[in-house]
Amino acid sequence: MTLKPHLELGYVARAHGLKGEVAVRPFDPASETLDFVERVLVRTRAGQERLLRIESVRPTPKETLVVFEAVERREDAEALVGGTVLVFREDLEPPAEDEYFQGDLVGLTAVDAAGHVLGRVEELWDTGEVPNLVIRAEGREELVVPFADDFVSTVDIPGGKLVVKPPEYLEAGGSEPEGEE
């Protein structure tokens, strides 16, 4: 699996004020990434991508207020609302050993210890101390698994999979082991 050149950070929630400032809601509320990068890519709801340089950042309890160069009016800011904010992988410090960018987990195939496919990590929910992997497979109930050592034993980003142990109250009933038919 090839690493993505961009990682989803959050989305533009709203325009703020009259001079082009926007409120960005990071998917990880504890993220301080916007404090350390100089540029982002915003993918608008219309599918257009805009490379934007960051002029200033002001954190608030729920979101981060951002001023982008070349976004000078409220109308310009409103055009970005709903857009996904992506950061360039090359602008970030690489994660330490046994740490991962949350965006790299999305798209991985989740298997149980026996190799049975449970589904694909479709998104992460950040609802507490640890993020939760949202695993979906057609025709099966959605699995929500905490991204913690008790539930995730192996993460293989290059191999495109992770090994999970669903919480005991979830009977996953996986498919055939990966690679067997």
C-alpha cells in the first residue's frame, strides 16, 4: 500500500468574520498540526483543490480559526465551507515507532487473529481517550473498535491491514481468512 501524500486533518466548518477567516474543525480535537504547517490543501465540496498558505492560526475550544493568504473576504471564506482540509505528509514529523497518522489507518483491511476479514477501516471517531476505528463490510453490522493495544495487536500500513480483536460483546463472524478461497 502506497502512503498518501496528504492526510485529512479536518474540515472548514464556517466563515468567521468579514475578512476571510475560517473556522477549521480538526477530526482529532487535540490536534495542533495547524500550528506547525505553513500550507494546506483544501478540497472543496465541488471537488476543486486549493493550495493555501497559512497566515495565522488561533485555537478555540472546538475549532481553530485560520487566516489563509489570498482569502481576504467573507465570500472567499464561505466558498471553502464544507471543504476537507488536508496536510502534506512531507510537512509533518514522521510518527515515532508504534505510532501512526490516523489518516493512514483509514482504508486498511481489518482482520481477526485467525485472518478472517472483518471489513475495512472507513473512518475514525475521536470520542474519548483513544480514537475508535469504524470498520464496515457489505452486509454486516458496523464494528467500532477502540484503537488500543487490548483491541489492535498488529498494524501493517505497507501491507494494508491491521489485526483487531473486537470487544467481546461483538460477535464479528468474519469471512474466510485473507488469501484463502
